[in-house]
Amino acid sequence: MQDLTKIGKTSELQVDGNRSIRYLKAGNGEPLILLHTIRTQLDYFEAVIPQLAKHFTVYAIDLPGHGYASIDTKANYDEPYFRSAVIEFIEKLDLNNVTLVGESIGAVLALTVASQLPDRIKQVISSNTYDYDQRYGDGVRRGNFLANFVIGQFGIPYVGAMAAAMENILFLGLIMKGGLKNKSWMPGNLLSELDRVGRRKGYRYVERSTFAGWQSWSKARSLYAKVKVPVKLVYGENDWSTDAERQRTARELGGVTISTIGNTGHFTFVDNPQKMTEIVLAS
């Protein structure tokens, strides 16, 4: 894992009375915000931040409850909850001409935030948009047998809390392997960091609550028609989404063109960071 503190400065921003967000700021130029996947954090983008920071002022954030952002065990961690925090982040820092770059649930948030802040957002790059769940943890459960079994257990009352508490670095690695195609495993230091953060008090609640909000990620597509800025829609060839689901998202965004990255899974910024860097810089 790269020492991101040598690239930029890590700070904490109180976005409202109950939520604070950790974020890394690096580089110079127009603002670019990186929005990570479920169960990860700003370190997810460690392989691309150094290069992007040569062209943008990069803001990589920990979404609410993730990484070292504050945890509220009474909150519902659904799409509107995350969206409102990202909007507050942008407004409190008074950012304009923002490029929003997101992966998975971060890709959905990039689109929904853009629908709400048309005067502040310049463009969106949405990678492996996670907007198709038809059941609890549907997308992640498509990764492999273990992911299907373990995440399915998370959704069972009482049993789910015990199953989540039993998560360890090996199980986490095997589940996340289901989102990789080009690489065989998550980078060891990144996986260790994700495992360490997962032991924070209240983190298991956040993890299960985010999965429990599965319907909100599909409902978020109702906002896509309001996105008026340019959108680059990207999918890994081996992403969990089906071709029909990808085409539906493209239609709901007004018929945008889909870019497909060959031999790449759901976790594109880890599985093929060089290609994702090229795509962002070509925007």
C-alpha cells in the first residue's frame, strides 16, 4: 500500500450534526472526487491517485460509516443517506467544475449527486454502476459461491449479525476475489487495511445496513434522467451486471455510450488501474 500521506493531506470534515467524513486532498487543478465501492474506503484508489493528482485536485473520501468516517448505528445506510453526505461535502468545501468519479455504489452516487447539483458538476465517470439489485446483496452475491452464501447469511435476522461478526481477512479476501478478473487477489496491504477497519465498533452494522438498503440503489435510477452533464459509462467486461442491466442504465441516462474494459471485473480501479487512469484523464 502506498503511503498516501506523502501524496496529499488527510483531513476530516463535519458534514452535518451526525456525520463526519475523512478525505484525502492531493494535487492541483480542477476538483475531482473519487467515490469508492461498498465495504472499501478512500485507500481503494491508492493505485490511481498519484497520477490523477498531476492533473486534478483530487478529493478521495470515505463514504459515511466506511473507512474512518463517523459511524451512526441508528442511521439507515441507503443511497439517499450517502448522497446527502456527498452533496454536503461538495457544498461545504464550495467546490465547482467538479469531475465525479465513482465505482459500484460510488458510481450510482456520482450520477445521483450530479442530478442534484447541476451547477457544480462538470462531468461524471461512472464505473460498474451498482443499480440492479433484485435481492439483498444481489450484485456481490454474483461474484462467487462464497460471496453468495456469506452475504446471503448477512440478510437473515439475528443470524446475519453473527455471520458478519465472524468475518475474517481470509473470508473477506475470498469474497472480494469474486470482483476481480485480471488479478487473482486484492493487494495484501489494502486487504489488511480493509480487514482492520472492519473491526471498528459499529462497522458491521454499517456493512449490513448498506446491503439492507439494496432497493434504494435500483430506485436511484429514477434520477438519471435529471443528469444533464456529460457522462462516461464504463464497465469491466466481467462485471457482475448483465448486458441487459448495462443497456438499461445507458438508456436511462439518455442513451450514453458504454465503454467496456476487457478482462476486468467489478473492482476496476484495483483490477485494471492503468486503464481506469487513462479513461479518467481522457475525459
